[in-house]
Amino acid sequence: MEPITEPVGLVIGTEDAFALSFWVYVHEHRYLQLDDVVTVPVTLPDGQQVRLHGIVDSARSRYEGARFDSDAHAAAEQRLPVGIAHAAHVTVTRVEPEIFVAPPPGAAVYKSEGKQRDEALYFDQMLADHTAFIAGLARDGQPVYGNLEFLDGTRGAHMNISGISGVATKTSYALFLLYSLLHSGVLGKHGANTKALIFNVKGEDLLFLDKPNNKLDAEARARYEAMGLPAGPFQSVAIWSPVQKGGDLLMPAAESRTEGVTAFAWSLSDFCRQRMLRFLFAEADSETSQLSFVIRLVEEWLARPTIVCDPDERGFVSVAGAEIVTARSFSDLADAIEANIGSIAQHAAEGTRTAFIRRLFDAAATAGHLVRAIPPARAKEHSIRVLDGDAGRQVSVIDIHGLPDRAKRFVVGVVVRRLVEQKEAMGQRPLVFLVLDELNKYAPREGWSPIKEVILDIAERGRSLGVILVGAQQTASEIERRVTANASFRVAGRLDAAEGARAEYGYLTDAAKARASILKPGTMFLHQPEIPVPLLVQFPFPAWATRKDEVDRSGEQAGPALRGGRLQ
């Protein structure tokens, strides 16, 4: 371990010093600020050397020699002999070797640098094991690492991000994390095959991830350089947009971007055979348990080969019930279901069947355009593909921002369930990172829905499947507990003070909770299993365009190529 030179202060004796926390008197010519990392070497009576490392989580200054509040005025006019004392409170993060003793008053305190800092924050182990990924920068510009083994399923998985909408920059941090993982080489031989699936839920901000940002300045580029990352866009991106309503043409609904965007939809035949109906009834409420029986019966009816014939060259299907119906659209399919609901669900109550049909036609009005007659020769072209080997891109962005809530749930449910089915057949590798904002809509604390069931499955089994959930929401208190409990990494941006007081944020210290209410965009608290306290991390301005006017046309053809998970 490299020597430490000049101390920044001393352990004070007017406050109790404990094995896990203590106060430091700061020398007049030095200072300590929040988030600084410090080291206290302690020599035991038997001669052993112990290093106590910790992080500053509180700082204070006060007059010494003053008794009354008004003494500040007298001291300012130099009528009262006082001194100014600066002190900082330190929470211990690591002790090496693990002999937990209290530092003695007067012990020298040093600001941790280099290997001392790495040891204090467990970065030394991550770097030695080659499992360190860049999670951001500390306030002093030094890199902050995360342990990949707690994200890729080796020892843990998943990340949950909370914060106020528009201020906490939750999606921006999730994208930075992905960029770091995919462009740093930390994934090694698996890097090239690793996939990311991102649902775009707000505006069309994420439709330009493959375009360089023309607003990236020299300071931001320097921050990327400090982290060892290239400053550029994502290199392998597929953009999916829902098919436009009306007409037979399969045109994407995206407005701000037209080139390089593929319209997605599902064929009538696939809807029936793959039992997608349940995801049109994905809102979590008290009636779902009653309706689920009817939904399951209708799905089984549609999936029978004798009920729905194979599609013709136009994608039309024939539904055989009381009479044969040719379904040219989802509305036609809904009509066929309504005509046969009495025989399909004859044991269900009439009121339940009526409620089912009412919701079915509501779904036809809001999401029916996503299920349509597609010629079999073109069905694969418009089917969202994430794990298609060489045919698929590394990052898939699925735009659902303009869809009604019912249609959003349908798309998320169908795509995520299909992803889980594919991963069950493939095994843990390649990894797939699933980025899902507004997680409270899909895995709410109360109620049940088929989407919630799929999300819970990923939270509890995703580690073994190689599906890593990066979920984000404004309030973690509204999310199913088992989803947040299975996240190894917890991240908090700007928080409402009342929300920060909830039990879901128990990983934040009291000082961190107080600061979370005033965090600026681009600053987050990151908690990971090996480090006992949350670390403040900052991340740079996006190097990829986040809207149309940020697209740097001059750099579109000059981007570096991605090979084997590394930029060449």
C-alpha cells in the first residue's frame, strides 16, 4: 500500500469515536467535503497496523470560545477572542485487517488517494477480479465502479432507479450504464452478443441513440475520457415504432424520425396461436381474478387448430365457431369471439362474460391496430426481434410513448414474455438488459396482472436466465416489494422528502436522504452490496442525441465500429 503524506486532520476527543463512525478535526489549511474518502492508520498495542477507511457524510464549523448566539457579532468585530473549528463526520466503509477498534483521539486522518481510495471502496477487489464497470464519477472527478458480478447474475442481478420525473434523469442514467457496459470491454467475450431492450415511454427522445450529439462540448468529452469511454453514440441500434392506425400499409407511427425505423405489429394468426389475449386485460384490479377464467377459456379456444385456420396470402384467418368467420382485422376477430362466447365460457356468469366482451371491444378500439392481417411473407419483418443472432442489433428501442395505456401494457407484456421464453431455451448467455421506465404501471404493489407476473418472474429468475431488469419509477413505494428486493443495485436521484422517508429507501443514510431532496440532474446515489454506504455518482451529458435537433449529421458516417464488445 502506497504511503500517505500530509494528514488532513485528527480524530477529535470531544466527541465519542466508535469503530464504525467518528469525528475529524480538520486542519486550518485543509478542508473535507461531503463524499470525501479518508483513511486512519491505527497501531494496536501488539504492534498490528489497522487501516480504517470511511466516507464523510456530514461537515460542520463553529466558534470555539463562544457561549451565546450573539457572540458571532462580537467575534466578527474582533471584540471576542474565539477560534473557528471545522469538523467532519465519517462513516466507516472498510477496515483492513478486520479488527474493529475505535480510532484513538488525536489519530492522524488522511485523505484517501490511489490504492487507498480503491481499498476504502472495495474497488481494489473489483479491479483485481476484472469485474469493475464504470458507474459514474465521484465529485472529485475520480471513477466510481460497480461490481459486474452483482449485475450479470453471477452473484446477483438487476438495478432499480427512483426519482422525481424530469429532474432525477432516471432514463439518462440507465442509458449511461448500458453505454458503459457495452463500450468498455468489461463484458469480455460476451460483449458482442449482449443485447439491450429499451422501451421508450416519453416522447421520442430515445429514437436517436445511434446518432452523435451535436451539443456535446469539450468538458463532457473530457469526462468520458476520464472514465476510459469513447464519446459517441450507441453503435448497433434497431428502432421499432408501432404501426400507424388505419389503412393496410405497415407504416411506423414515429414522427420525428422516419429513416431506419421499422413498424411493429402482430399477425392475427400469431395473436391466436401464442395466446396474447391476456395482455389486452393487463390492468391490475379486483375484477381480474373473475375475468381470468374467461380469458383463459377464450385463449384456449383461439389456440385450437380446428378453430383458427392458417392465414392466407393476405394474412386473413378463418375462425370456425357457430359459423365460419373470415377475420380481416382484430375487430373481426372480436366479433367472432362475441358470437361464440356463450359456448366458449358457458360455465361463467353472464355478468362476467358481458364484462369480458365490453373490455374486449375497448381493447379493439385502443390496441386493435397492433394486431392485424399481415401476409405471412412479411410477418417476420414486422415482428420485434431481440435475440436473432447476427440478424439482430445489439440495442433495440421499442417506442410506445404514443400508445394508450392498454396498448402499452399489451406491447410490454407480449415482448417481455417472448423474451423470457427465448431465454429459457437459450440459457444464461447472451445477457439481455431490459430497461423499463414507469415500472409502477407494470408491477404495481397492489393487484394482479399477467404483466406483473412476467416482471416478477424476471425479478426472481432473471439471474439464472440472463435477463437483467433495469427498472425505473418515480416512487419505489408503489412497486411490488419482491421486484425491488431482488435488485442488487439501488439508485436514487432527486426524491420528494416524504417519499425518501419510506422504508424502500432504507439503503440511504439519513444524510443521503436529506441530500436526495436537493440533488441536481446528472447526480445519483448508488448503493451496491459490497459497499455499506451509498456513493454519490455523477454522469456526463449524453454523447448520443436525445432529440432531433441534437443530431450531429457530420459524425454519422465517422463512428467507430464495434467488434467483440470493444470499440475498434
